[in-house]
Amino acid sequence: MTALETGGAARVVRFADGTAIAAHSVILATGVQYRQLEAQGCTDLTGCGVYYGSALTEAAGCQGQDVYIVGGANSAGQAAMYLARGAKSVTLLVRGADLSASMSYYLIQQITEAPNIEVRCRTVVDAAHGSGHLEQLTLRHTGTGETERVDAQWMFVFIGAAPLTDWLGESVLRDERGFILAGPDLTPDGTPPAGWELDRPPYHLETSVPGVFVAGDARAESAKRVASAVGEGAMAVMLVHRYLEQS
């Protein structure tokens, strides 16, 4: 996809091969691309011990094993608490000096009290090692430069995600990170977004263009979970029918 255009009642999606599809309504569900670790060996071992985002369906395989989590925000903290229920050990690798800048206080307290969770600050992954599955990691302390090779069977990476929305340009309003604004996020002060021509405010998943909806991870402030994305997809379809009935 290369562009979204509005012409009268039509919403036109253009593609790289020069074709286009015109419709009365469009649902944007382009998702996100998780930021990848650039450490040596991570690409080859992705899906074989190295996982991105909330791949906690693998938790059953972590029973009694050493797990590493990369990231210092709430998603990483929540994953650490969940995996600690069955893992032998969980080590949280944080690039920053501590967790307080990016993680909620209640999570920090829970992690501190968990007997099998260790937090290693100012630490990054330099390399992942393994034949067919992750076996070891090379860790580096960013302050001293000292490296250490540790046993690790599982690594979950939570270093953020970028929405696949650049192709939209300025056709719909997005936040500073590129996530699509919709519903109440378009009217924080009670007034409709600039250019909004309808008498009603935007529906819950409706973007700044009437009839164009967003569902899933590409939406600003979404939960970034499969279940919520599926629910939003179903809700978006319902709202499309409401929009078409009133058009």
C-alpha cells in the first residue's frame, strides 16, 4: 500500500503496482513491526529461543529453565512476573540505570520481591549463541564494557514496536510515533479534529477521516495483544455498518 485518498464518498487505497481499490469505508489493520535486536546470532535464532513481543505462548517450554527478558518498560516487567511462575530463573536486562524511568512502581515492587527474578541494569546483549536453539548469550555492561557469557535457553525481547503506517502520510492523524489516532483520542478537548465535517464526533475506532477505521496494534494506545486486536476488528466491522447506514 502506498496511499489513502479521499474523494467525495470514496475512500481509495493505492498500491505499489499502480492499482487502487475504492470503497465507502476502510479498516486499517496494518499492525506493527517489533524492533529487532542487532546482536550477532539473534536473527538466526528468532523463533528458536529468541522471541519478540508477547510471545508468551512459549511459556510452557520455559519450565525449569533460564529465561532472559530484554527491556525495561511495563510489558517486560509483566512478562518477567508471568514467566517467573515456572522458570528456574528470570533475568531482566535493562539498558538504563534503573527501572524507575520506564516501569510502574507496583511492578518494580513485585519484581524486587520475586525470589527468582534478577535485574541487571546497564546491560545489553552482544550476541546469541546456539545450534538450532538458543543456548547462551554474551552480555555487555555498558558502563565498564565488561562482557560475560551466560547459559540461556529463552530470550524474550520487549524493546518497542514501530507501526506500519508511514504509507498513510498526512491522510489521517497520527501521534508522534506514527500510531493512528481514533475515537476519543481525536477529541481530547471535546472538539472534533480539524477538517471533520460531520455533526457527530468520531466513533470509537474511527480515524480523523469519516468512514476510515483502525483496529489492532496500529492504533494509538492499543493494548498490543492478539485478543484485543481481534475484538477491535469485530467492533470496527460493526461500526462500518453503522457508518454505511447513516451515510
